[in-house]
Amino acid sequence: MDDKESTIKKFQKELNSGIASLVLLGVMANSTEPLYGYQIARQIGAGQKEGLSMKQGALYPVLRSLENSALLQSHVEPSISAPPRRYYQITPAGKAAYQEWKKVWEQTRDYVDATLKGTQP
Amino acid sequence: MDDKESTIKKFQKELNSGIASLVLLGVMANSTEPLYGYQIARQIGAGQKEGLSMKQGALYPVLRSLENSALLQSHVEPSISAPPRRYYQITPAGKAAYQEWKKVWEQTRDYVDATLKGTQP
């Protein structure tokens, strides 16, 4: 990996770590039913070129962190054909947080776009 | 600080740390002359409600990190009326990185917006 590629990757990684929580919370807020890891990964397009460049394994720490903040809750369901699956679901506090985060995201997005255009006051 | 406020602040902080490098590089790319810390802080609206919520002191680690990656260069100029000032300027490598980062930003922004709207494939 050359230097140029590594600064891009570093930037992408930093940018993604900020938005990973937002995107996950958004996916959960838009879902009408509990989802388990693989379903969530598919929703965010993990590993796809167009999606968030986030490996599926990187999802779990974010899910746990959102659960520790009581924005998500989870339960484990046994499965006959597969290992037990942990299903995640947004909490009322998570829905409220999502609305606030969305505002922060929109403000930040508009601010970044204005600054990059050089139209910042 | 209650829990709700603290999750918003945490989210804002994570989001900002990802975009701080991009915004700083953008300000430097759009500037025709070297700028010192206070001028850069004014450009990004540090401390203002509308701007990036980034205290002026938080700028310097980002500037140093961009310089360590050879995306910015700096020199110190003595001043009669004030302490010496360190002026920053974008390098050719910085200009190239900025173009790439801008693309990454635009893709990520569009991806986040699509996901939050629930229009993600």
C-alpha cells in the first residue's frame, strides 16, 4: 500500500467510524422487526463497493456499543439449523436519539459541503 | 449532563473527528496563501454554533497530523507584536489527497442519506 492509498484509507476509516453508529441506528429505526447480524450487514451493504466499507465483523462492536447506551436491545433465539442468533431491535430511547443524530448529521453534512465549496461565511 | 445529551455529544464528536481532517484540508486547498492557526480557526468557524463544533485547541493536533502525512507544510514567522506564528500551506500531495477525500466524502454522504431515507437497496 503506498502512502497515498494509506491516507485515503485512514480518512475513510475515520469518517466511517463516526457514521457507523448513525447508519446502524437508522437501519434499525427503519426496520419493523428485530434483525440479526447478517441481516443488518446486508441492509448496510457491508463488504459491497457502494456501501459503507465496513466488514461484517466490525458491526458487532458498534451494535454492542449501541446496546450499552440503551439505544438498542437484543435477545438470543435458538435455531434448529444454525447457532443461536442474537436479534437487535431499536428502543424508544434509540428512536429519540436517532432523530437528534439525524439533525446533527444534516447540519454537519451541510456545513462540510459549504466549506468544501468555499462558500463558508 | 444527562444520558441523552451525552450520546448526542459522543456522536457529534465521533462524526467531527472523521471530518475535521477533510474540512481543514478543504480550507487549505481553497486558500491562496499560507494561514496561521487563528485564521484557520476563523475559516472553519471554530467555536461558532453553526460551524464545526471544534475548539481552537483541537485544531492543532489535526494540523500536525496532516503535516506528518506531508499533506500540509508549515513554517514559523517571527512577529514584532506577537509570538512567532506557524503558517500552514497545502502541498501538492495534499491537493491530490483532497480530491480523493472529496470523492470519498461525496460517496459516503450520499450513502448515508440514502440509508437514512430507507432507500438503500
